[in-house]
Amino acid sequence: MMSDQDAVALTRDLLRFDTVNPPGRERECARHAGALLEGWGYRVEYHEYAEERTSVIARAGGSDAKPPLCLTGHTDTVALGVSPWTRDPFAGESDGDRLYGRGSSDMKAGIAAILLAARTVSKKLSGTPGIVLVLTAAEEGGCIGSQHLARTQLLGRAGAMIVGEPTSNYPLVGHKGSLKFHAKFRGVSAHGSMPELGVNAIYKAAKAVSRLESFDFAVKPHPVMGGPTMNVGTFAGGQGVNMVPDEASIGVDIRTVAGMDHQALLSRIGDLLGEEAELEVFSDMNAVWTEPGQAWVQRVFEICGKVLGARPEAKTATYNTDAGNLLKVYSGAPTVVLGPGEAKLAHQTDEYVSMERIRQSVAIYEALIRDWCGL
Ligand SMILES: [Zn+2]
């Protein structure tokens, strides 16, 4: 059996791997987690979408009657930032209840809790629906690892999903979706003293930005998530002030809410901007939303409520997760975001996690696995 010490010790072990993304280099950390899982009897696969960018899929149990429960998390972290740290970001220093390190809250504590819950039940899953663990590379800055897994046939199936991102062990029933694209406009170059001989691509891009500023999504606000948003975040074009620019491009970030169809939205935007806009979508993940009244979500609320001291209400995360990609394969699986880290500490200088929350998280995950598998 595990001791309380193990949950913190394992988080510390994971913190020692530098998986700052970019460049990522999750391989060693992923192999460490995978080796532990293999030692506990899991069937482990490694998948690399690029050199050293390693995701892990581990399974135990399995039955035809009911698909497994998926627990997922990412092993990469964001950069340290420009402000100096007062703690070593990779040593796992502790102070009182706080365990410091880059990725402590987001989300190596979550990975450690998933691993330890998996260890506790490892010998009991045979003949049950079982579990599938998906430990992804490259979540930060685009969910590239999970996108790769979703495009291939590697994920198998899952009947429900827990995303171990930082929520202070409060189960969240979804988050907004993300649709990001560049729109490129072409013109004809000419000397700046004879603009009538050219076609100015920046004028085209500027008109597009104006149209987008007054874009009406025409959707009712979601009762929990609120409304969708749009931001034009980049504007580029022109090579010199004395030239007519023959190319310009803008970068657009749309956050959607549950129920919105990204293809339909894109085609509306395409119509609005006209044929001259070349749209290049580089991130497309639907909003994640599970009805709070759904039976399994109610079980999650009950189990978490015992630890939290009050029954949770329906809330959603402000950030994106890998679930947007994984649900392309685990279509319709009820999903909660639930992990021991503190969301407000994610990406911060001197990031830390509550050690007590890591221990609670192991107990919550274990209870949810037992509930799903009928142990
Ligand atoms: Zn995260």
C-alpha cells in the first residue's frame, strides 16, 4: 500500500525532469512514468509525434460490457518566465504544506496522483471495465500531443474522462473551445511613390479586422460558460514604408461555448471576409461540456463533496485542456476537469502545490476508479 509520503515524493521525482515547453523533451519523464506503470502490471505504449516528444498510454483491465475510465494529464510545463524564482524550480523544495516547482500545480502533482491511484488498484482491475491513462506531451501552447493521439488510432475507447488539470480538487464540468486561425491577404507590389500601380494587401487586412471587430456570434450565452469571444491578436504585413505591400496577415483567437459548430462559424467568417481571405486554421478544439445532471457527474460530485465538505456546483474552467482533442475519439464521454493543483498558481513564478491536496487527490481518483470498475 502507498503511504502519504509517496504522493509527495513522486511529484518531486516528476518535478526533477525539465519538461519546459518549448522545447518540451518529455521523453525521460514519460519513460519514468511508463516504467512505474509497467512495474505495476499496466500495458504501456509510448508514442512520439516528434523526437523526444513522448506521450504514454497505459491500460489495465477491460471488458466488452463497459468501456474503461480515462484519466489524463500532460507532462510538459511552461517556461520559467522572466522574474527570478526564490525557489529551485526543479528540486521539489517544500515549506510547510507547499511543494514548489515549475509544473507542481500544472500539473505534475496531478500526474503523480493519477499514477498512485493507478498503483493502488492495479491488481484488482482484471475482468472489470478497467482504466486507460493518457499522459500527453506538448499540451502547453497548442495541445499538439493529444492532437496527434486523436488523429491516429491509438486511444482506443473510454466511457468517461477525468482531466487532472489544476482545480483544487473541485470538479469542473467543462471549458470553452478554441478556434484559432490566420487570415492572409495578397496584393501586388509597387513603388510607394506609385501606389496606383499596386494592390495594397494591408488595406484588405485592415478592412477584415474592422469587420471582425463588429462580428456578431448570434448565439445565446451559455448558462455557465457565458458567451463566446473573439480577439484579433496579431497583424503583420509590409516590407518597407516605400513599398505597396503585397502580403498581410492577421491572427484571430476565438473562444467558443458548448453547442457551437466550428465549421459553421468558420464558413460565416469566410463569407464575411470574402474570397480574398485565405484562412489557415491552426487550432480547432470544441468546447467541453457535460450536463451536471448526468449520472456519472453526479457520482463525481458526491465523491468529491465528501472531501471538499460541500456538494460541488456546476462550474467550468477558464483554460483549455487536452479533452478538446481526446473527445474527438472518446466522443460523448462525460468529462470532468479535476486535479490537485491550484489554477491561480499555474504558469506563475514560485509555483507551488498543496501537499495535502495531492493526498486528497489520490483518494478521490482511487474512489472514482473503484466506482467506475465496481471494486
Ligand atoms: Zn495544464
